[in-house]
Amino acid sequence: MFRYTVTMLASPATFDLLADEDMSRFEEDGFLVVRNLISEPQVEELVVEYDKAVRGDYGDLSWDQRKNRRKSIEGKMVQLANPSQVIPGWSDHEYMQRSLAIARQLLGNDLEYQYDQLIMKPPYHPAETHWHQDAGYWKNNRAVTCWLALSEVVEINGAMRFLPGSHNKGIVEHTNASEYSEIDGALEAVVADISGAVTIPLEPGSATFHHCRTLHYASGNFSDVPRRGLITHFFPTE
């Protein structure tokens, strides 16, 4: 597990955040774990607004407001679009600044924020995020996704799983999974062998960064606590 980990410095002004070995690790594996991306007080302030958004306090934050509001009421998975564009302070919050800085270190200074999403899996809800590549949606070969944990994330409640090195094998075939997935417009990668996949537990405030071609997956939540994830996507504007 420690092979995939880099520990962040405490100073919020430090934006040259990755060492050469971290860059090499990302290049080899297609993902990187960043511990302590933001502080505990920063996590707490984000969680307050996160839960407000899940309850619907910020209005339409979804691709399909009626469907997602119904999911919230029924205790199902909630997926909301672009929370940082609506929730005050999120667009220039420390998590956004640090995420962008790391994304640029990994794949180039021309990367920019493109969109973000909030995916909350409530307790004892089996909704999984099927194996896929983000590039399966975008057809973009140079992009980074930051997955920030705002609650403890372990295997039983839907920790991210990655297939190391899969970003070096191109964009695989994907099928339409929207009929059996709660993810909006879901795709599922046609994958023959995931035996080398690794599970990455995260404490609140820690994050993973993955290449857009890295195959990844998250199970449903089989614990008694919500799984709060905040996902931000960075790629060049063309």
C-alpha cells in the first residue's frame, strides 16, 4: 500500500507538491495517492456544504434534478454536477488550488478545471461504480481526475480500486451501463483481467489522482456511514 502513497506538506502555500519519485510512480501506475491534501478543519467545512447540497439546499446541482432529488429522499446514491460552481468558496478553496497544482505537475501546465461532481453513497446501499476509464467518456488522452475523500473510505464502503499500468494500454471498449447503474450516463469497460487491481483506502482529506486512461472501480457502500466523494476533472481547454 505504501508504494502508492505520497505525504503532503502542511504548508498551504507549497504548490511544488510532488517529488520526482511521485511523478515516476504516476507515470508507471497511472495513479497516485496523496495523503493530507487538505486539513481536518477544511474537510469539516466542506462536509457541511456537501451535506447541504445532498439535501437539495443549493437547488439544481444535477444533470437530472428530479431523479437525483428522488434518490436523495429514498436514501439512494446521489450524484450532483459542478458543486464548486454553486457552493460559495469552493471554486477557490484550498482543495481546488492544490488539486489543480498537482494535476499540472503530473500532465502539464495547460490543464484547467473542467468540471466536478459529488457522489454520495449512503449506508447499506449497493450501487457500484463499474470498471471504466474516464477517457471512455471524453475520448481525451491527457486528463487527470482528483478523487477527494470527505469521509473515511475503506473497502467495505466503496474505496477506489485501480488497475496499475492500465493507462498504458489505450482506451478499451466500453458498453452502455445506464440501464443497470445509478451513475448518470454510465459506461462499463470491457475488461478481461483485473486480477492485479489494488484497493486504496483513504482517510478524510486525502485523495487519489488518476490518469484518464486508468481503469478504476468502486463498490457499493456496505457500512453504516455515508461515503462522501468529491471528484474534480482537469484537462486542457481546446
